[in-house]
Amino acid sequence: MKVKAPESFTYRGGNRAVLLLHGFTGSTGDMKKLGKYLNDRDYTCHGPLYRGHGVSAEELAKTGPKEWWKDVVDGYQFLKDEGYEEIAVVGISLGGVFSLKVGIELPVIGVVSMCAPTQGKSIDRQKNRLLNYAQAYKKFEGKDAHQIAAEVKLLEEEPMTQLKDVVNIINETGENLDLITSPTLVLQGRLDDPDYTNSATAIFSEVDTQHKHLIWYENSGHIITLGKEREQVYEDVYKFLNTLLW
């Protein structure tokens, strides 16, 4: 079965623009419901799809975070080119790292980081995540267990040197959180991996702004934009955006 790949999206609303960033092995589908929620409340939302994402793991393995970061910057520039002067950035997981990196490197009116790591997991753990994605994607394609196992084994033998860059970009961003001076909202699922829950506290502590908040979701794991408390997540993001000096 041929799987229809997700795409970048733009929901045009008022003059307040929000850049929405998905995570590693994720897609814009992780951010669309949040984008629609905000757009219904007159926000303009743009969610770029990073190269290699939303398609096969083999295609994803040919790309790396330098290219994904360029897609983030291009998404920011897209909003600028559309005439939006004031932009907030919201990201989840690696997209949360990218939202923090945007806050470090580009002018933004506010930063929302959701379930973002501040210390890069080992290359082996990143590879396992990619292989798990490969299995799920191939199953979704309708392939049988034997074919999936054979294809995943071939993929496992690939060197995937770009995964070192994933670890590096997480670490570098985590080391520079004190350069973020924009208002910052940190959202975190309590049931997430300890790497992420510990990171949420670190982000909140280290960003250099008095306008910062940390909110926990007691019944949520990692992708809180799609979890059982997602409506509360959307409302909390919206409330935070409304406090900014647009």
C-alpha cells in the first residue's frame, strides 16, 4: 500500500504568527490539531515538514539535523516573507529543541518547548528510535512480518553517521539556554522518559527571562499534542501566547 506523505501546512489568520515544529521521526501531524486550535482563535500557524520525515525510514536516514534546521529557518523566513513581523515558536521533542534554538538565534516574541531533551541520547538510542519507526511505517504499508524483518535488518547495517549530529545539536542547544531572553513556556508529560522530565526542569531553570512557566501533565507521556490531555495543552499554549506583547 502506498502511504500518502504528510505535508507542511499553513493556516492563515490574524497578524500573530506561530511557527510549529515537530520532532525526530514525527511529522506535521503531531502539530496540526494544535495549529487548527490556534487558527480558530485568529492565529496564523505554519508547520514545516522536515526533509526525510513522513516517509520511509530509508529516506529519513539520508537526511540529518543540519537539513532539518534549515527547514525550520526556512519556515521562519516564510512567515517573515508573508509579512508577519512578530513570530512565536512552538515545538515538541526535537522540535522543542529547535524552538529553543530559534529562541537563541532568531528574534521571536515567545518560545514554547514541549517534551524537549537538553542532553543528547546516545547514537545507539537514536538509531533504535529510527528502527522502531521503520518497523511501524512498514507495517502501516501492509508489508508482512518476514519482509519487515529483512528490510529493517538491512537498514540496521547502515552507518547512519548523521545521528551523531542529532546528539550534538541537542547538547549544543542545552548548553546555551541562558541565551534565551524571550518569554518561555515549558510543557512536559509526567509519564515521559526521565531524560525529558529532567530536561523540562533544566530548561525552566536556565532560560534568562522572568516571564517563564513550567506546566506538568500528570497523565501524559511524550507526544502531548496528541495525548489524552491534548485539549489542556492547546489551551495552555493559547493562554501563554495571549500574554505576549504582540
